Amino acid sequence: MDTRSLTQFLALADTLHFGRASEACHVSPSTLSRTIRQLEESLGVTLFERDNRHVALTRQGETFQHFARETLERWEELRLSLMSEARRLTGEISVYCSVTASYSFLYELLSEFRSRHPGIELKLHTGDPAEAMNRVLGGDEDMAITPRPRQTPEALAFKSLTRAPLVFIAPRETPDWIPPTPESPRAEQWREVPMILSEAGLSRSYADTWFRALGVAPRIYAQVAGHEAIVSMVGLGFGIGVVPKIVLDNSPLRERVRILPVKPELPHYDVGLCVLERRLRSPLIRALWDEVVER
């Protein structure tokens, strides 16, 4: 199937510039102009209003733009689907996640996928979830399990796996710096509390917002890469921490800490799988992406 005319039309519709569109399609401006004329003759309508200085889509051109984009997307989906059925997929996919995510989600996510696609090798890298999205955007990883940011970059596709609350945790003992009434916090109670927070990421952003609303700057005892270490330090009595409850539930040290009933509660954590939109054209990446059921 020859889709070049649709591709060239969309390039011009997106740029509204014959020079840039022809360069993007690796054709001459005269070839692009001929393609557009042939489309207009086939359709019997004018797709672009154009003169020596300006190019603009007509109303019919806007309608055809939606059709062309959807047609190319459907064609690519069909092509990859047929390729997948015709041959065994082989290759490598790299996945980045936190230690907690590796045993909270990966088994369920990958067990059936591995049986369906034994030729695909999975490379797992673990680390600070605050780095996950940047590693995907930078091309260091194919996919990552990560908290959904407040604003997802346009280049990324995201599928939600679960929602988990963020909680304040404190040592089992009751040092004198623990606020006596966390359910009705006051600035003077929290001003001298040693806090153990993530270096960066969504949990740190939400914690900073909470303290700003209280009108006090947190007294930082330690800034940690990764939530698992926060549970350890709180369990040792170094301070109060903020972690996703899913991390606490899976921690071997959960009996050494307790959740503080702090009000107002912190927002929930939306944890999911992310990938660059353009990487979904890969049959391997698409196969794993389609395996994930959004929740």
C-alpha cells in the first residue's frame, strides 16, 4: 500500500510551508505540489488556499487531515499486527522501575507476556522513581513504571496500573518532636520536626506543597534517593518521612514505623507504565504495551 501521498499531505498540513514539508518528506517542492494537485483532483475539492506567501488549510482540507491521520495510524497498527502474527517476535526491551515496583507489578505484568513472547528478552533496571520519566524521555530506557506527573509530557503515553496514597510515617516510639495532634496540624508543632524526604519527584513536590500551605519550611534531616531508604531511616528514629503507602506495605521494616493520621491528606499517587509515543511503532514495544490493562 502506497501511503506517500497521505504522508506528504500531512506534512504540509502540519507545517503550512512547502519548503519545510518537502524537506521532511525528502522530496522536491515541485513533487510535493504535484502530489497535492493530484489529491485535489481525485477529491474534487481544494485542500489548501495558497499564494506566493501563505498556505492555509480549507475546511475540506481540515476534514481530509483527520481522515489522513487516522488512516495512516490504522494502517500502521494493521501492519504491525500482521507482522506479529506472521513471525515470532525477538529482541530486547528495557524497563526501569523502583525496587518496590519490581515486585509489586512486574510479576503480574510480565508472566503472561513471557509465555506469549519467549523470544523477547527483558532488561530490568531499578532506581529512584524520580528519574524514571527522564530516562524514558532521554532514550535510556524503552519503558518505565513511574508516578504520573501533574502534567504528562506530550511525547509520552501513560497507562495507569494503580493508585496509592502518600502517607506520613513516624517511628514506633514517640520522640518529643512528633506532633501531638497531626490530624489538626499547626505550624509551631511542625517547625522543628526532622523530615526525611525524597531528593526530587512527585512525593517531594506534594510534601513541599503541604508545608507551604501550613506556612512553615520543613526542617530537612535527610534527602534520600528512593522511598525504600526513607522507611529505613524513619524506622531508626531519625525523623518523619513521606512515602507512597505501596512502598510501606511491601517494606520488610513496616512493623518499625507507623502512619501518622495527618490532615489534610496528601494526594494519591497514580502509578503506571510510560513509553515514548513514537516507540509504540516498534512491534516489540507495542506487544508489551498492549498486554497492560489500564486500571
